Amino acid sequence: MSPIYIPRRQFIRGAIATAAFGATSQLWAGCSEQTPTANTGTGTATGTTGAPAAATLNIGFIYVGPKDDFGYSQAHFEGETAISKLPGVKTYSEASVAETAVVQETMLGMINQNAVTALFPTSFGYFDPHILKLAPENPKVQFFHCGGLYTEGKTPKNIGSYYGYIDEAQYVAGVVAGLSTKSGKLGFVAAKPIPQVVRNINSYTLGARSVNPKATVQVIFTGDWSVPVKEAEAANSMIDQGVDVLTCHVDSPKVVMETAEKRKIFCTGYHTNQASLAPNGYLTGAEWDWINVYTKYVELLKSGKTLMDGGIPHILRGGLKEGFCKVSPFGSAVSAAAKKEAETVMAKFKDGSMIIYAGEMKDNTGKVVIAKGKEFKQTDPDLEKMDWFVEGVIGSVKG
């Protein structure tokens, strides 16, 4: 953090209490990378310090990492950039905001300084307690969180949850990995054992084992979303043990992809396309398509619909079929057979005939977790509570 950061936060708190917003605007305009960056569309949006025109939709985005991290934050920023070019839309964003009370200051600043009426705090840890605390205090602002689980009757009405079934793309990447490995050993560098991460690991493993039944996926948790040193250590450790395909679920896959390329093994990416980081070993990857999702939200918001009146769904989900995610282009190392198999599976996801979680299915301790004849479709809320690893995963959900 820069030295000006804490004083600016303190100043914002005082400004909110005294309604001295004009002075704060000038302070923000002169700040470093912690300052919300405004993107103006082609419509009637005004400057940061002026009152927004009535037709302008002001939207705030908050990222836990840098906007150019080759990963989670960059994927969301690409979506923000696209909608900022739409008529009558102005976006404000702040990067590298910790999952602490600091994000509350950032949200309040955007609400009171920039007059945002919709907020997209994108990181998992922003939800509880931060969004849950501020939403009731700002009932006219709509909070859209990526991944948080909305509970009818408990979660404030002005909170929405959106997320993609990116594990579909991870399943496809697993198919390619399973047909590309020579050792049968795949590696997965993961941040935290939360349900979304566990689900990605399981789907990747099931994809690999659907074409290579003896394939295994070793998992190492780093403990946080961005720990480059631990990510490199985990990657190198698994490669030393014979893993010849690496993937990950961390904020920025950059270190894992570059380590795989340096060690001359294959890799599959996550969040965005990392082919440029591993031109020889990049097979494919699971990418978000937030441009599509955020454009849909803008259409709903500009039409006057809200979460509060039920015009905007409180839970918005989708996969490959709905355009929430996509599979990265196949790299030069992918065989024709692997490409054909992956495309067949993608087609099944898009026509709705592909079910990842169907019984009988056992976890990696031998316990039956899905009974024979039982199946869970992607929309089943039980999958968003996943706390077990499928057979073939080497590791524990407890880390």
C-alpha cells in the first residue's frame, strides 16, 4: 500500500460523516493505484466530480488483485472494460483491495463519492461479513457478488449472487490433460478448500479419468489466493514427483503456467487464456466470459429492473451453454484425438445432455457420496456445498 492510502480512508470516513464530498473527490482524483478508476461509456456520463446525468448508470467494480494478473481479476476487468463502452454507462473500479474491512471503505467511497447504484465486489471474501453488513445500510444500492450464496428470507433483498459453472470447462480441460499425460500424474495447485475450488478439482479429475481411468490428480493448497512463492514451490514439488500436467485455481495462474513451461511439462489454464505464458506446453484452459454476463446485467439495470422488485434474479448461474465460461483454444501440443474428444464433450454440455455428478460415485476415501441412480444437475445447490474429493484425487479437503 502507498503511504497515502490509510489517510485517504480516514478522510473518507470523516467526509461521509460530514457530507463534505467535494473535498474528497479532489483527494481521490490525485491518488495512486488505490484510487477508483473511472471508465466512461459513449453515453451521457459526466466527470468524477460532477453530478451524473439522469440517464447514466454508475457501476462500481472491486478486485482483490491487479487488473493485469493473467487471472481472476483480469477476467472481471475485461468484463468491466467492455460494458464501460456501452452508451450511458460509467464504471469505477479499484484493484488490489484486501478481503478485510478495507473493502467496506471502498464500497462506501464508491456509493457516496461516485453515486454508484450497482456494485460488483468480485472476490469471495468480500461477501461475509462485508457486503452483508453494508447492504442493509444502503437499501437503494444493489450488491452483486461473485460466488456468494443467496438464501431466501435471510439475505438482504438488495444482494444478488452470480457465478458460472466453470467446472464444465475444467472437465473438458481434464479430458485433454488425461489424453496428453504420459505419467498419468496430474497436478492441481489450489488456494483454499472452499466449495467452488473443490468442485473444480473434482470436475477436472472426472474429466481426466473419463478418458484415462488410472489418472490421478495431486492437490496442494497454498492457503491463500495469491502466494507466488508457495505456488512455485507446490508446482516444482509435484513436477519432481512425476506430474507432467499442471493446472490451478489461484487468483493468478501466471507462476504455475511459467513454472510448467520452464520445467517442460504440459499445463492447462484458468480464468483467462494463458497461452502466451506457456507457448510450448499450454494445452487449453477454463476461461470466464464476464463480458457476456456483465452485458446482461447492464441490460437489466438500464431497463429499470432491480433485485428488490424481483426483476433481476437473486441467483444467476450458467455454464458453457449460457456463455458464462468458455474453453481456451487448443495448443499445438494437443493431439487430434484429444481435440476431437474434447469437442464432443463440449457439445454435450451445450445441448444439456452432459451430467458430471451421477452415481454411483465414491470419494477418495472409498465412501459412496452419490448413490447409484442419483444425479446432480449443475443447478443443484448441493454442489455449491461440496466438501469431498472424488476418487482419483490425492489430497484432503482439509488441506
